[in-house]
Amino acid sequence: MATHTGGLTAPAHPAADTATVRIENLVRVLGGRRVLDGLELDIAPGEFVALLGRSGSGKSTLLRALARLDHDVTGSGELVAPDDVSVVFQDARLLPWKRVLDNVILGLSGPDAVERGRTALAEVGLEGRERAWPVELSGGEQQRVSLARSLVREPRLLLADEPFGALDALTRIRMHTLLRHLCERHRPAVLLVTHDVDEAIALADRVAVLEEGRITFSLPVDLPAPRRPASPAYAALRDRLLTRLGVAPTQEENR
């Protein structure tokens, strides 16, 4: 494991069984404040990790570092190559002057690019919408296109920055089901940043809590599918996470 300054880099020859993410002592200073303060994180191949934390705890800063969008972090670690990383944002970020299929295969090369794009759209339930313009799609459909664009490249690491935060409650539930299905099929490692404890429990294999630039709490989500909020085990896990985040369960229920 090599130490890097000026951004994290991928190992030259990663082992087949290496962790998708393994970082130690990650530091990012912004405005004189250590937004990331000696952070450590491991994500196994195919593991789905949800990251919770209060506003300003460094969640999005961490994602930017892992996506190689921030070159002013320091630390040591191993990451997959940049070409093996995809990012899904809260905003679908589709190019309005390109049709849906062209958005999905943007930057994708090879003679099978169009067919791969069509397959990706079918996987997210948008078969037949290849020639539509982004403006013709609902918010949920635009996020489906964004997911298709992210997974068409078969990334080893999928970074998701509150991708469903702008959707209504029913659409968000449908997108949760779709994302789990897609991740089971494609098996990327996933780091999902969210403020929603229920979203974290519904989706993740493991939930971590980021506080003051460090991951201070992490536990597996050992709940059988489907994960029902009314079950005692679900409620106990939810209460434990809310307490860790400094929100008493009764306070949350009264909002």
C-alpha cells in the first residue's frame, strides 16, 4: 500500500481479490478545517455500504475524493482504476441536447456501444424510450437513465450521492427496488451517501456513520428480505442509528 499526496490513485497491478476501496488516514482541509480527518474505509467487492452523517460531516467530500474529482486530499490506500468508477448524483445531469440513448452511451466506445446502451435502458424499464429527449421524461425516469449510464460500463465501484433525494416518496421506493435489483445483477461495490436512515437500512449490506471527518460507527444490516419497517429488528436498528446521529427516535416520529 503506497502513500499518496495530491489525490488518491489506483494500485498499478491490483490483486483480483483486493478490496474495491481501502483507504487510511484520509485528510482534506477546507478553509482551515479538516473536513476529512484521518478517515479510514474498506469496501469489499460487491458490498453495498450506506454512509450516514449530519450536514457538513464530510460525506460529499469523501465521494469526490473517491471519484478522483478532488486532488487536494492526502492519505494512503488502494482504489480501483478511474475507468472502473461511476457516479450517480442527486441531479440526473443528462445533456438536454442529446437523446436518451446518446446520454447513456456518452463516452462509451466500441462496436457494441449502442446495443449495450439499449440493454441498459431495458434493465431500468425504459425500453422504447431511446429516442426521447430528457425534457420529455419525469424526474424518476431521468434518474433511471442516470443509473443506466452509470452501470452500462460495468463499474467495479458505484458512488451515489443522494440520488433519490429529489424524488417523491413513492418513486423513491420504486427506485430503491430497482437499484437493489441492478446491484445484484451487476455486482459493483457501492457507496451510497444519504441523510435517510430508512433508505440506508432498505438498501445497504452495511451502514456507516461519518462524524467530524471520521467514520465512527459501522455495522452490518442483517435483516431478511423484504426489509419491513414494522419488524422489531428493523425498528431496533433504526433507533440505534438515529441515536448515533443524535436524533432521539421520538423526535423523529414527531416531525
